[in-house]
Amino acid sequence: QMEYFEKWCADLFQNPGRKTTIAMLLRSSLMGVGKSLLGEVLRDIVGKTHSSRIGLKDLVHHFNSLLGDKVLLQVDEVNDFRKEHESKLNELVTDETCVVTLKGRDSLTVANYARLFLTANGVAPMSLNEHNRRWYVMEPSLTVEDEEGEWSHWVGNVVAKTLRSPDGLRFLR
């Protein structure tokens, strides 16, 4: 599972202009174990111009200026996923273009290079059937002890602070 995710991440940087047809869903019922932080690290490496952290409602909203020129879109807490979101998300995962609509302006059709990275705490945040070909679901093997113990403390107080510092970001790049 981890090897595929590493290859997916590597391709994000090795081939940013290539559209992939698989989105990542990182799911764990545990909180504070670094799901969102992992997305933040990827976004920091990609840079603010070509990545964004948005809510699920913003992703499927009619006015979607955040989608233009993005290589990585992070959507956290997709626990309120609804059936009406499914077709829009599937389009974003596979379509070569997307329509960007700004308030008070004409819509634009732009190349869609965005790769989706979603996180969820719910046990079943979205419905996927056995023929699913767009979503890769990762479930880290963390325990309640990890959430309450040293792991969570280390992620929140050491890793996050280090990576958010100028030296930490330089190290990643």
C-alpha cells in the first residue's frame, strides 16, 4: 500500500503536467495522526501557486476558481460526502479538462492536471464498488494507543513545527 502511494507522490513531482486517473483517499478513524499534515507537506513542496487546500463544498461548488492551474488539491474531512459529489469528483479525477467559473465572468475550459488528495475520519466516507478505478484508499495501521501516545505528540509537536519552519521546508525541497 505504501509503495503505491510513494510512487503516486513521486509522479506528482516527476510528471506534474501529466494527468493521472487515480485520486488518493487517506482514511483513518484516528485524529491527530498526521493525515492532513501529509497533504500540507505535499502542498508545501508543490508550492502555493499550483496547490490548494479546499473544502469538499468548495470543490463541487459552481464558482470554482480554486481549480485553475492546480497540480494538487487537498480536501480534508470528506466525511460529509454525498451522492451528488460523486460525479463531480470523478470528473476531476479523470477528465482532461475542467470548467472554471468565476463570479461575474465567463467560464473558462482549462487543462486539468489536478491530483486529488482526500482525508477522512469516517469508517466509510464514500461509497466505492468493487469496480472502482479512480480511488486508491490508504488506511494506515495506527492504533488508539498511537493516537493518544507518543506518535500523535511527535507528529503534532515535532514534525509539524519542524516542517512548517523555513529550514524544514528547505530540507523537504
